[in-house]
Amino acid sequence: MRVIRDNVYSVGALDFDRRIFDKLIPTPDGTTYNSYLIAGSEKTALLDTVDPTKSDTLFRNIAKTGVSKIDYIVCHHAEQDHSGCINEALLLFPDAKVVTNSKCKEILMQHLETDDEQFIIVEDGQELSLGDKTLKFIYIPWSHWPETLASYLPQEKMLFPCDLFGSHFATSSLFADDYCTLYESAKRYYAEIMMPFHGQIKKNIEKLSQYEIKIIAPSHGPLYDKPEMIIDAYKDWVSDNVKNEVVIAYVSMHESTRIMVDYFVDALIERGVNVWQFNLADTDLGKLAMSLVDAATIVIGTGTVLTGPHPKAAYACILANALRPKTRFASIIGSYGWGGKMPEQIQQLLGNLKVEFIEPVISRGVPKEEEYKKLDALAEAILAKHRQIGII
Ligand code: FEO
């Protein structure tokens, strides 16, 4: 338990050991499940709970504050890493009400089977008095799920935006201090959680700009007492700007595709185009996602397996397609032994991306002089596209 401000406590849990989230997202720096307790002169509110695996920590921390009665459990987001201990909290504090919006209530009733009688529904902009403190609720939909809600505590100018501005970063520092490390962690988190909704996130950031914010207290990672660092980073990530970068995600079985990738990477670098190269055989998909936040172009490299892309390349395409980066251009390089429709299948798998496809380069077996010329031409075409949109 840590005191953030008078009668405002951090009661959540650190999870240094967590290495994967949703059985999908690598979390090399662990994570935190932040929960906050605000004791007003009349009422006390608990803002979110923690992942059920850390419920003991949450309730031990609440006890350490000396608070013995909770009137409101504010649920900003129904995902279980924040809502998963609500039922246990209601058993310990049976008079408490769950304060949330109607969409979140609907999801909670499905996931947790929370009793209908226990809810107080709040509208966008509505306030809840705790006596000498007030919570104002701000709808920030799709700041991960459609129901996501933030709270603002005007007396301390604190914003509680749940997943928004979060990071999977376990640290004993209450406030962000190592900005270099945290920037990477926050960007990785943005790429995996927020990027699919970047248009809505942009609107939410504009909506929040009307509030004077001195502290951002997200639901994952450290708090920000210099909020401009994370707000400015988000403004950059959600902008329409892309960088002079090509992400090459590839997998090669018999070296032909790898030889093509190596040649192609050199061809791009020699033309002044920056490259992120990922071997899908053993890459960190979080790093791949992070690189897609800014890159102007994505190139998938793969051999052909039973007429289609290698399953690891297909998986990367499905992930990129779900994350919907603002990438402008795409292409494919690769090889085949006897036939197939690999390029067509990759284009279909990337169907959500608003990209212009540039002519693929596909080699039968090992690349030969003709394919090297085509790889040079592809590098030249990407350079021209990047010049055309003014990023080089
Ligand atoms: Fe941290 Fe969307 O839950």
C-alpha cells in the first residue's frame, strides 16, 4: 500500500513474474494491476480491483489503509484483470455498490454474474460526491473495450483512465522515473491494446484535454506526475504520421526466403530506408507489434507450405490485421517449390489494413538474377512511395 495524496491510496498489486497476457501478449517486464482507494469525508470509493491471482494483496493493502468500510466500487472496465475481485470485495463489503456505466454492467453481469441490485449506473460527465472529494466519470469508449470509463478527481487533478496510458511494467516506483525504459513498455502496450482503436483513442485524448491533469493513475504500470510525457507519446502514436521504416516479418524453411530477405534489407538500407527485421521462427511478437506503430510499410516474407503461407507468417498477418496499424504500403517476398497461392492468401489475411499493395517478388526455389533485380525494383518502389508521402 502506498499513499499517493491525503486519503488517496494505491492498493493494487505488482506482478513481476507475469510473462504473457491473454495467452498472447509477451510481458517481459511483468505488469501491475493498479487499484486505488479514495477516502472522502463521507464516503469511500475503491477504483477497480486486481487480477484474481492477486486478490490477497488487494485486500491486505486495503486493510493497511485503516479504511473499514467501502461504499462504492468503481468499475472502469469489465476485463477481469480489473474486475475479477469485485465479487470478493462485495462479500467483504456487502453494503458497497458497483458504480459503472450500463455497458460495463451488462458485461459484468455476463462475466461475473454480479447481482443486478448491486449496481449504480452513471452517465458520461456525472459526478459522485464522497464528501470533500468528488469523482467525475468520463466515457472513453474503446480504450480497450467499448465500455471503458475514466474517473477524474478534481480536488487532486488526478485522472484514472484504466487501461489508457498504461504499461505492462512492474516497478516498485510509484511514479514513472525511468522514462526511456517506460517509453518502450508503454509503446508496446499501446501497440497491443490500443492501436486497433487509434481513431477512437485520438478522440478520447481530445476529450480529456479539457481537464487539468497533474497525475495520471492508469490501471497498469507506474503513475505519471509529469503527464505530458505519456500524453505527447500517445498524440504521436495516434496521429496519421508514419515514418520512413519498413517492417519485414519473415520465416524461411529452406533458406530461399532468408536469402531474399537479406538481399532486400541491404537494398532498402542502401537507399536510406530504415528497416525492422523479424524472424518469425522465434521473434517477440510484442516487438513486431511495436514496430508497426510507426512504420510506413510492412513486407511479409515466407516460403510456401501446402499452397499457402507458412503458418507462422499467417499468424503474424492475422495479428497485424487485428492490430490495424496505420501502415500505408505492403508487399510480399518469398519462395515456393512446386506451386501455390501464397501471395493471394497473405493479401486476404491483411484485408483490414488500408494499404496499397506493391507487386510481390516470389521465387521458385533459390533466388536467381531475375529475382535479385525484382528485389532491387521493390526497394526502389518503396523508396518512391515513401518520398511521395513526404517521409524521406
Ligand atoms: Fe487491463 Fe483491458 O484490461
